[in-house]
Amino acid sequence: MTEPAPQPAPTGGPHVTHTPDELRGALADAGRVALVPTMGALHGGHRSLMRLARERADTVVVSIFVNPLQFGPGEDLDRYPRDLPGDTGLCAEEGVDVVFAPTAETMYPLPQMITVDAGAMGERLEGASRPGHFTGVLTVVAKLFDLVRPDSAVFGAKDAQQIALVRRMVADLNMPVEIVGAPTLRDPDGLASSSRNVYLSGAERASALSLSRALTAGRSAAADGPDAVRAAARNVLDEAAGAEPPVELDYLALVDPATFADAPADHEGEAVLAVAARVGTTRLIDNVSVTL
Ligand code: AMP
């Protein structure tokens, strides 16, 4: 996908709310509601989600909340980029009706005792590297669904394991929300758009391009089976490990999209080729789907 062009801002802009009461007021007579949950520092990837939401709803709600529950000790919670005025302007350009930007104290008035267990799928890949991450994600998504009561919610394929887990939560817990997937938006050089890309220096960004190159190389080997896909991607990443600055691989995995368990050597059909790596102090993730 290429970057959607910004739209002229409609007059007025979104109704910006910070508390459940304000949100409820803004959602009176909302008709069909679509929710786009985000952590802010909005970019073209978020825009593409808002456009999918716009297509299917009378009222588009964008939540902006850097959720402490999904960050582990030593992660980038404190330095995560925050820009509510800029985000509100982008939402205005996209015709978003309501922004919900609560504080952590509003979302978690008590220490959270009851949480959503992400199960075995939540312990693989991202969940193995970031223990508790998906419990934090699913818990805040469940809370947002309860606050906003959306008919649909849009999530990006960029976070493939996250959307798979949200789909499973909605199915397993009978939540009346349609989950809509949006393809990964990439910058023109191939890097997946991400709020965290602002952390990268020019040299780090050049090294980081090996992630998308590895995924493309892996996908090109699909005709030769899962092991060939993994080997082709690993070749690119092995080389990137020696680049300056180096790409420090966290994981490279080819997995079943329904469970995120490793795809066996005789796997046929859809799989997800996923990578996570650190460049400097920035941790990046990316993935592509591969048909075997
Ligand atoms: P975040 O603000 O990073 O938590 O992301 C909010 C939503 O935007 C999630 O559903 C992400 O998967 C999605 N998203 C983030 N980056 C991209 C991208 N490059 N392309 C498509 N969706 C994205």
C-alpha cells in the first residue's frame, strides 16, 4: 500500500473526549460506530485504518491511549511519542467524529486485578519477548469495546499476532464486534510505517530496511516450502547483523496464522512470516503473509 494523501480538514474537527462520561455524551445518536484503537503519534498507517472505519460507520471513534498495561519494565512507555494536538489535526483531516484520549488514571482507577488471558497464542513470538504484553493489549481492547460499544473495530496487519488474538478474543468471549483487518502501510523505501520510526537515525533506518527485504526474500521462496522461506529470510538478516549499525535479531518465524505456532515443514496454505529486531535502541516488528 502507498501513503494515502491527506484530505482537507472539515470544519470543526473531532469531538475530543477524555472520560467515559464525555465519550458517552459524544456517542448519543451515533448510529453505526466504528472504532480505531491507537496509541497516538498518528501516521499514514493509522489514516488507512480510519478510512476503512469511515466506509462502514456513521460515527468513527479513534482512541488514543498509550496503555501502560502492555509495556514491560525497561520498555519505551515513558519515551513513547505523544502529540495530541497533531493527532487531533490528523483525525480532523480524516473526518473522524470522536477522539477518546483518556489518562491512565481514568482507564485504571484501581490497580487492574481482572485481566484477559491471551492463552498459548499470547505467549509466542511477541508474547515470548514481551511477557504480559498481550494480556495488556487484550485487556485494554476489551475495556475500549465496553466503553465505545462499536459495531466494528479496525486493526492493522502490521501487528499480525495482535489482530489474530483480538479476533480470537471476540470469538471466544462472544463480543458483538466485527473485526476489520487493514493491510500494512509501508513508507516508499519499504519500511513498515510505525510511530517508533521517529526514533531511528538515518543510518539506523538504512539498516532497518533489511527487515522488509528479508520478508520479501522469504516470500519469494514460497514455492520451495517453509524451510526455504525461513532460510531465504535468514540470509538477509545474517548479513544485516554485520551491518553498521547492526540489526540485532529477536526472532524470525514462519507461523500458522490461526495459532502463531511454527509452521511445520509440510505446511500448506497461508502462513505468516514475522520478524522482530532491534536497531540501536529501537525495537521494530514486521510481517508478511506467505502462501505455501
Ligand atoms: P499503534 O498506535 O501502533 O498501537 O497502532 C494502532 C493500530 O494501527 C494497530 O491496529 C496497528 O496494527 C495499526 N498500524 C500501525 N502501523 C500500521 C501500518 N504501517 N499499517 C497498517 N496498520 C498499522
